[in-house]
Amino acid sequence: MVELVSDVHEIKAQQRAGWDAVSAGWDTALETFERGAMSATRRLLELGGVREGQTVLDLGTGVGEPALTAATLVGPSGRVVGLDFSSSMLAIARRRGAALSNVEFVEGDLEYVDFPERSFDVVLSRWGLMFAVDRSSMFERLRKIIVPGGVLAAAVWGPASSVPMLQLGFEPLVARLELPPPPPGAPGPFSMSDGDQVAHELKAAHFSEVSVTEFTVPFRVASMQEYADMTKALTPPSIKNMIKERFGSVDDPATWKAVGETVAPYAKNGEISLPSTALCIRAVA
Ligand SMILES: C[S@@+](CC[C@H](N)C(=O)[O-])C[C@H]1O[C@@H](n2cnc3c(N)ncnc32)[C@H](O)[C@@H]1O
């Protein structure tokens, strides 16, 4: 855990700028990503028991999931709030949800939510919580904003090796750019991949009926090219700049060819299947 306040501010500023910068890429890659990711949304809605009339919060909503799907379930008598700290991501979510009157998207940090106590029946998050710097205090805050008996239902990633959708394309970038490994304990996509540890943290924050279960997200891409295009769209500008510096262009063909080729062994029957392990958390406030 990061101790120094100045470090936290710095980490947050960098994280926010990074997400703002990749928001257009998330928009571009939406169809490819949701082909698999929508099943994780459905799993979370099931785990959360989301139903008509409820008030639901989606943390780290990005371009709008699972908030938008939750809004269709809670109906006109319910309400969904999608929260993210990236204003660029939120702009896309708002565009996507423009036709829905029961969902709003607000800017905020998922670690420092300041809604009144007992505001939500269900709190959801699909691949957002892993970016928290201090999970213990986040879980404490989240429990308080959920009604007693309400549910936190969230997906985080399992270990990197079980998430080919993200990890395969990253490997050639690490190798070609000689990227150092992230510092241990740093927030990031795989920072919650130890399910036992996560369960322990939730219980310490006084959640009950805690479960952390594996869920296979059935990601599929049509071709190596589609995988390379998606990876490129989601690659942060800091890494793209390194590609440009080292190889002369962000579009360096050898780099993206190497990225695409990582999924070749997963090709079968005319498509490429990249089943990836999410850990699905369910905890009762
Ligand atoms: C991997 S994306 C997931 C987006 C969306 N939930 C989905 O599944 O498509 C993570 C999102 O969490 C947001 N995020 C990361 N850290 C955050 C924080 N501390 N507070 C609010 N949002 C955060 C990012 O801006 C980004 O939109």
C-alpha cells in the first residue's frame, strides 16, 4: 500500500491522465471487447441480484458498463449512477446512455466516494477496483454507502497468465521496449488477482457472505489483425511514445505484427478464442 499522500496524488494524476488518453481507444475497441465482456456484466448483475426499482452504483464505469445494462434492468422506477475519474471516458458513457433517463454518469474517485450512507442497493464494478491505492479504506467506505443487506458485486482480473486477452499482446511490448516490471503492490489490472487476500480484506471491512469465484470471460477475436488493432487502441500513449522513439513510428509494423502473432496458437474453427479468468466478488453489506 502506498503510504505517502504526495505519492497518492501523483499516482492518481498519472492514472487519470492515462485513462483519459486511452478513452478514444476504448470507444474504438468497444465491439471487440464487449463480445466477451458482456457475459461478465451479466454475471455481476446476477451476483448483485439487480432488479426493478433498485438504486445501483457502478464504480470505474469507463465507457458505461455495467451501468448501461443495469439501467435496463432497474427500469424507470430505479436509478443507476456510473462513476469514473476520467472525464473523457465519461463523455463516451454519457453519449452511449443518452437515450436512458434513469442513468447518470458522475466524475469521482472510486476510493473516495462521498455519497450519503445507505445510498445504494447494489454497488457494481467491472474491472475498476484493482486501480485503488488503498483497498482497505475503499472497502470500508463502500460498505457504508450500501444499504444493510445490499450487495457489492465486482469483477477483477485473475493472475496475468490466466488473462490472455490482455496479457498476450502486452508481452511483445514488454520485450521489445524492455519495460521494467511494475513495482510490487502497485495498483494495476492484476493487483487483486489473489482471491483469498481479497476475501480477507472484505471480511476485515465487515462485509459478510463474502465469496470470490472464478469466471471465464469468453473473449473472441476474428483475426490476429483484430487483436493487434484492439491492443493498439488500448495501449497508453506513454508506451506508444516509446514505440515511436525506438522504432520510428507508433504504427511500427513489426511491433503490431508481433502483437497479433501472439494469439495465433489460439485459432480454431475460423476464430481466435481467448478465454480469460475474472474473479467475481460478492459481498453483503
Ligand atoms: C479497465 S477500465 C473498465 C471500464 C468498464 N467498467 C468496463 O468494464 O468496460 C477501468 C476504468 O476505471 C476507471 N478508474 C480507474 N481508477 C479509478 C479511480 N480511482 N476512480 C474512478 N475511476 C477509476 C478508469 O478511468 C477506467 O475507466
